Amino acid sequence: MKEVEFLQYVVENLVNHPGDIQIERTEDELGTLLTLRVNKEDMGIIIGKSGNTINALRSVLRLLGMKLDKKLNLKVLD
């Protein structure tokens, strides 16, 4: 569950409402899916300009997954 702790830490330091962060972890044959929910006011921060922030988060999670020998994916729900 290092990936959940890592994502929690990074997102807490980005958003204005860290108490509203919810992360769900599910595993299937394709790998591990992390589903992130944040306060509606923080969605713009998480997505970033042209999706740059969310893409960077996904890239870092993929690298972490390679280190942990897992396939990690990130989905953001509004």
C-alpha cells in the first residue's frame, strides 16, 4: 500500500482541502487502480493546465509501480 501513502502525501501538498481527499485501491488482472476524489474546488489544481499535473502524477505512479513490480493506474473522479 506504499502507492496509496505516496499519492496521499503528494495530493495533500497540492490541494487546499486535504481533509476531503479519498483514495480507493482496487486490484484486477490489469494491475492496481487508484481512484482519487478531491474537493470540487481542488479539481483544477489536480488536473493542472492542459492536464499537466495529472499526467505528471500518473507518470510518477507508473515509475513507482515499476519499482514495486506492479502496474499502477490513476483515475480521478469529480
